[in-house]
Amino acid sequence: LQKLVKDLKNANPSRIGVDEIAYEKGHKYLTIVRDLDKGRVIWVGESREKETLDKFFQELGKRKCKKIIIAVIDMWKPFIKSIKENTGAEIVFDKFHIAKKINEAVDKIRKKEFAKADKQERINMKHKRFLILSRRKNLKPEEVESLDVLIEQNNPLYVAYLMKEQGLDVFDEEDPINGIARLDKWIENVIETGIEEFNSVIETIKTYFYGIVNYFKYKITNA
């Protein structure tokens, strides 16, 4: 990887993407920095601490750091702190990390419902995780039919599924103002359902709202 990464002397990024990847079991990570406009990796560092990303900014230099206007990341606090200290960039939180948290909440509900289901319900629910967590628009007609049979038999799972689909649809919204309004409405809808598994999702969205708003504004991800 290091051999493939070109020298930072020729790098002049204005929009960067920062993420970590596990390279070995035991929580061993690499921090990856990409130039989003060039579509390539420009730096790799061991670990995923604040000091790791600080090292990138130090090597890049203060003058170039000032030119960085956008940084796309997940909600990893050490990265947030490093970016705020070393640049004036606006932070954009990747929508895929929010989608992941929504899906994790739905999966918890699926597991809870499976645990208390009778024998026939368990048979119907078994091996359906993929269908429940996939976007409905990406499923084949026969998969949609199979999913509908399942969720119609279980009201808590049905409501959770609807909230998941509504929430993920929000991030397809093209207009920033409408997107933020729809997100606010989605939070209201989730609260009304009383599904406690979504509480942590709502808390996360409220805590990191500034970066989520920037997603609607700039529409970029680490993908």
C-alpha cells in the first residue's frame, strides 16, 4: 500500500475522505485518506487515533491543510477532533454510517422477535435477515413477496421495517431543505412508534446533526 501511495509533495486536496480499515484481528487498523476529486488514496497510517490523522496533516503542511474545504468521515471522534484542529474544513458524515446504525436497530428488533416467536413464525423468519435489511427497491419481485409475507405476520417487525425504509429514503432526497425537513419528520415518526431500539439512532443523529446537514448540502460520501 505504501508503495502505491504517491508522495504528498504533489498532493493538493480540497476534498478528502477519511476512513479506517481493519487489517488484522485484534483491533488493528489503518487510517486511509483519499483525495475525493482525484479518486485515489494519498496517505495510509497505522492505527486510527487522533495522532494518526494529525501525522497526515503534519506531513501535508499547514498551507495545504488550509486549502481543505470538505472532509467526509464517519462519526469517529478522534478523526473529528483532528480535522477541526488542523483544518477549516466542513465535516460531512457519510450517509452509509447512518444507514448502518438504522439497520443495526432493525436487526436488534428482528432478533428479539425471533427469540419470542413460536415454531411456525421462526420457520418463516429464518434466513430472512438479508430481505429485512435490504432496500425494498433493490429486491427482486419474488423476494418482495417473501418479505411481505414475513412482516405482515409480525407487527413490531413491520413497523420497524417501515421506519427503516422511510429513514433510508430520506437520504435519497436531492433538495437539502427538503432532506432536513424529512429527517426531522422521520425522527418524530420514530419517537411516536415507541420502539426503543431506535433511541440510540436518534441520539446519534441529534449529536452529529451538523455533519448530517452537510451531507444534504454537498451530497458526497466515501464510496
